[in-house]
Amino acid sequence: MQAHSVRPASPIAEPQTAGEPSSFVTAAVESCRRRSLNLTPIRRRVLEIVAASPTPLAAYAIIHRLSGPKLLGPPTVYRALDFLVEAGFVRHLALRKAFVLCARPDAPFVAMLTCTACGDTSETPSEEVRAAIAQFASATGFAPHGRAIEIEGRCASCSGGAIEHVP
């Protein structure tokens, strides 16, 4: 199971080893065109802001970065974020109440790994985690929805390469 940093990913294809926010946005524009989705100027600007951020962003941080002659209200930004999540370009991290680029929109299930020290967020497809959750859910009668699980901890850089085991 290999984690992919959210930062250099394509919104449509397999994760890439390098990339720029502008190439991500360009790929998203093309994806919207092919799928007949309406990527409005505000949706595109919100995507550009999320793509340019090295760490997950809260909606109010996005609103602040959108500041201009006319301040946009939270509903407008939340609607844009809802569209971007639904289109598979952005993931919502509920634990952090923040948004990041989606590195693996094609994966049926991913584990989102967020470093509590530096804020780096990676995602990895994980059939093993999905299967364990499905087995637990079935045994308890729980019906999960969603295609991601969030895990917070320390990345290799912040933990000095040492692996910390969950007790």
C-alpha cells in the first residue's frame, strides 16, 4: 500500500510524481468539459486556491483568500466546494473541517493520512482497510457511506522516520 501526496496529483488520472497546481486545474477544466460539468469562475477559483495550498484548507480560509472588491459569502464557497467534492477534484476532511485535492478519484476506497505536526496529507487506496470496515460493519449492522477513512498521526519526516504503533 503506497501513499500518494495530495499535492502533485492529477484530478483525473493516476497520481503523478510531479505537478503544479495549474496543471491540476487545467486537467479539471478538461474533465469538466468532457463530462459536461459547469466549472464556473468561482468554482475554478476555489479549486485554484485549494490546489495552491500545501496543506488542507478550511472553508473560511478559502473565503479569506478569495477576498477582493466584493467579499463572497460562505454559502457561495460551500456550494463551490460541494461541486468540487462531487466532481472528484477535492476531498473533504471531516476531522480537520478542511479540503484537499483528490489524488485518487478513481479509487473505490482510500485512507487519508494527515500529519498532525506539519499538516501534510496523503491518500492511499486501501482494499484491506475497506474490507476490514465492511466486515466490522456487517457484524454490527452498521451501513457506512463514503469512500474514505481519515487517519491522523505523524508523517515519516515529523516522526524522524520512526514508525509509531497504535497500542
